[in-house]
Amino acid sequence: MSDSILQSKVPGGGIADKWDNYKADMKLVNPNNKRKFKVIVVGSGLAGASAAATMAELGYDVEVFTFHDSPRRAHSIAAQGGINAAKNYRGDGDSVHRLFYDTIKGGDFRSREGNVHRLAQVSLNIIDQMVAQGVPFAREYGGLLDTRSFGGSQLQRTFYARGQTGQQLLLGAYQQLARQIGLGTVKLWNRVELVDTVTVDGRCAGIVTRDLVTGEVRSHAAHATVLCTGGYGNAFFLSTNAMNCNVTAAWRAHRKGAYFANPCYTQIHPTCIPQADDTQSKLTLMSESLRNDGRVWVPLNAGDERPAAQIPEAERDYYLERLYPSFGNLAPRDISSRAAKRAVDSGRGVGPLKNGVNLDFADAIGRLGADVVKERYGNLFEMYERITGENPYAEPMRIYPASHYTMGGLWVDYELMTTIPGLYAAGEANFSDHGANRLGASALMQGLADGYFVLPYTIGNYLAPMLGKAIPGVDHPEFQAAEQAVRQRYQGFLDVRGTRSPDYFHRQLGQIIWDYCGMERTEQGLE
Ligand SMILES: Cc1cc2nc3c(=O)[nH]c(=O)nc-3n(C[C@H](O)[C@H](O)[C@H](O)COP(=O)(O)OP(=O)(O)OC[C@H]3O[C@@H](n4cnc5c(N)ncnc54)[C@H](O)[C@@H]3O)c2cc1C
């Protein structure tokens, strides 16, 4: 690997000045020239919708692609718990520096500091932006926006809208996108899948797509292309991601030469509903916010078959509170997940398959009353009851870790550009800000930071020198060759005439990856 390709382009100056320095020095495209540049955005989740809407508002000619029927189907809609920002409305000691430090430390000191500091800085703008767009964040009695705790922080900096934060944020970003579609500044291609990226003379020249309804394969040329196509958590087959999150876009870009960074970094989320049987194809997340009030425990002794209510306090092991007293039940996700695995592996798991640990709200209901607990988590409790048939107000939830988020992704520099000039990656699709472990409530922050406040600046720095220069059209031989290869690939799939579905192979592969590259990896297993 040549060092010369991996230039992070982090600007000089002190950590707190880098972003301002960058913005002061970057090249500009004047408003009348912006419409001369076409930008393709693939993905319409929080990163894609916010990037596309903002660049269109600035004047760029934008085209958005999603394989969903509506941009609102992007997986961002599923995010439950909240979004971090260093607003310090609580007066509990938060600051840009603390959010920066917590994120760096939470990621095991493996993230790029310049990017993370910028993330913490623009977190302040994100909340203002979303409130201005009408996102109904929870408010406390005095009228200020309410916040709650998330793992890995001793502050309450997580803004939320009940257990539907992603949904409300995406509706906000989608509104802005829809406005631009209405104004004619964004063209939306729905049910259209990116099936290849095209590079001409070392620059990304555009993409090849396949219409999911008609099967039509077609090329699209642009000055710059942005992939906001989500993560690869579904590599494990069972995950909290929707089945549609298929990482094909990042994979195609990688096959075309974009470097992929840290694919071994997957976040295993500690609070998911345990698997019920072998035919299951998806796991359900129970938001981390539940650990604000729920207490995690298992029976002290292995093989204890009694229902939770019959196990006296002295015979319970509140292992997170015991092992990590300063964070207690809000220990970071990786630590909590490994601790749950150890508890289950020691024979103290709960539930019919003994594959879970308790998340118990009895104390919170006694202290706050069932009404307050319902107000905070009502929709999550309802979801749990619908899936398991168990009433979490009356007995503890059962939870177990599952693949949830991917910190690895396409390598990007400070400008969010991949190793292919003109090809950018934003949101979960890139590797940039979370190091080895993402803290809760920081993915929504990163997706919106990238889309609203980073890319709209950095992309201009790339486009400005291209003013007046022709770009390759879709009749260029590279586009034609890519289209041809795509058609052959799909014909190859159809010609197999196999008897097993893609899911069959995906499930087998997922099981291998979970067993050997999941929460625990050994030299022997990896070999
Ligand atoms: C259940 C759940 C709960 C979560 N809760 C939280 C939370 O409370 N707080 C938090 O910070 N984070 C949370 N996360 C993580 C967070 O939701 C995601 O990381 C984030 O929303 C990803 O946004 P994105 O815009 O990068 O990608 P996505 O929202 O996944 O959007 C990807 C887009 O790319 C499109 N796409 C993908 N491939 C192609 C292709 N080949 N061709 C065309 N289109 C394509 C899709 O159609 C979609 O529009 C949660 C995640 C899950 C799974």
C-alpha cells in the first residue's frame, strides 16, 4: 500500500482551529457557477438527504439515487435512542472539547482527531438546524430541549424524540430534500440501485445503475459522486439492520479501487431481543436509552430456573453496576456486550434458550411510577411486547448483543473523499469518526454533520478547479464497458438456475462470520 495515496489532508493549526482554517483557505465556487456542476448522491438516509438538500440549496445540480421506493425508507428511519450534541443545556459540564474527548476515548483512540473535533463543533449546529426544520425533540418542563444519558459518557447530552429520533430527523431532512425536488434542483431516482462506479483518467466519472422495476441498466455521469449508502452490519446475516442494507455500493466502489478501512470494526449492540429460533432473519434493537432506567442482571448461580420475580436481590448479579460502578448500566457498548456474553457463557443466561440477560425496570417503576416510564419508553415497551408476548412493565426484558453498526467503511480523507478523486463517502458508509467503537447516539450526529455541514463545503474545494472543463459523458468507453460488465454479471446470476436462494448462502456465511469474527475472535478461529 502506497503511503502517498492515504493523505488525510487534515489542515494545520491547533485541534480547535483546523476546521476554521480549512474553511478560510478552501477554494470557492461562486453561486452562478454552482449549477454548472452535477453531483450524484447515492442514498437518501440522513447523510444522503441532508447532503443532497444542502448542495441543491447552494445551487449545485443534484441527482439522488435510492433503491427504496421512497427516500423515507432509508434505514436511518429506524434509529431510536437519540443524537448527541455538546449544547450543555443541562449545565452538567459539557463542552465541544468533552464531546470530542469522549468520542476519541470511546473509539479506543483509533479515530482521526481532526475529523472528530469538527464533528463535536458542528454538533451544536445540527440541533439548531433540526429544530428549525420542526423536528419535535422532547422538551422538559421549562420548555428547553430535554436530554438523556447514553453509554460512554457521564453527561446527559443525548437529544431525543421519544424512541423515534431517527424517524423524526429523517422526516426533517426528507422535507428539505422534497422541497428541492419540488423546486427542480434535485432529480430523484427511486427503486434504482447503484451497481457500479466508473473511473476515467483516475477520477470518478459517475455510476452505473439498474432499475429494480424494469431491469434497465444505465449510466449517469457527474463531476462528483457521493456514496451515503450505509454500513455492512448485515454481513452477519442476523443484525439490527433492515434486510435491505446490503453494502453493495461501497463494495462496488472498493472493487473499483476505493480503499476500505477497518472492516474488522463492527459494533455489537448490547440491548437487542435475543434470537428466538433458527429461521429468524432479523434481530430487533431495544434502544440503549433503556439503560438510563433499566438495570441489567442475571441470576448469581448458573442453572437458576426460577422466574425473575422469585429470585431474591441477594441472588442476583447486577454485573455492570458491580464491575463498572462509575458508568454502571451505561457502560460503553463494547464493554456491556462482552460482559453479557460472559454472563450467558457462564450458564447464567435467561429465557427459554438461556441466551439473554435481564433488563429490569422494576426499580424505575417503583421510583418514578409506571406513567413516567411509559412516557419515556412507551413505544419501545409496546414493540417488545408485540415481538415476545411478554409484558416488560411486569417482568424484565430479555436482551442480548447483536451486530448493529459498522465503524469501518470506505477510507476517506478530511474532505470525506475516498482514495478515488471525485468519489466521496458520508455517514455510516465511511470509516471516519468512530474509531474501534462507536458511542451511542453519535451515528446520527455524524451522518447529519457530514451531510449538512461538511460535504457542502469540502466538495467545492474539489469542484472549483474543474470549472469550464468538460467531463466524460455516458458514451465514454469506460461507461460502456462498465454497463456491459453489469449486464453480464446479472445474466450470470440468472443463468445459474440454482435451487437455493441468495438468503440461503447469506445465512450460512453470516453464521460463520458471527461465530469466528463476531464478539470474540481467536487466532485459531480466524485461521
Ligand atoms: C435499529 C437501529 C437503531 C439505531 N439507533 C440509533 C440512535 O438512536 N442514534 C444514533 O446515533 N444512531 C443509531 N443507529 C445508527 C444510525 O441509524 C445509522 O448509522 C444511520 O442512520 C445511517 O445513516 P446513513 O444515512 O449513513 O445510511 P442509511 O440510513 O442506511 O441510508 C442508506 C441509503 O443508501 C441507499 N442505498 C444503499 N445501497 C444502495 C445502492 N447500491 N443503490 C442505491 N441506493 C443504495 C438506501 O436506499 C438508503 O437510502 C441505529 C441503527 C439501527 C440499525
